Amino acid sequence: MMATHIPPKQFSQIMALPTHLRRDLLEFLGYASVAEDELDKIITDLKTRVKAPSFDKPH
């Protein structure tokens, strides 16, 4: 049983994360109670960490 109830929108965002991040987050949520707004922050942070760096095109 998970300690945190995950709303459908957040669950979809979690499932869109790369496998290793998704597994780690779901494992963490299995043991911790996390408020919905805090879970939003965690998901946002993880999404920003997986974005590829942008490079400016040379002029």
C-alpha cells in the first residue's frame, strides 16, 4: 500500500518520467506521506533535471 495517494494527473506525469526516476519516486512514495503540492514540486524538479541542455546556434 502506498503512503501517498497519487491523483491521476500526477500519476500520468510520474509515468512519463524516465524509468530510473519513475522507479525511485514510486518507491519513495511507497514509504512517505507527501502532500499533493509537494509532489507537484518533486515532479517538476525531476522533469527539469532530465531536459537536455540547449545550445545556442553559432552566428
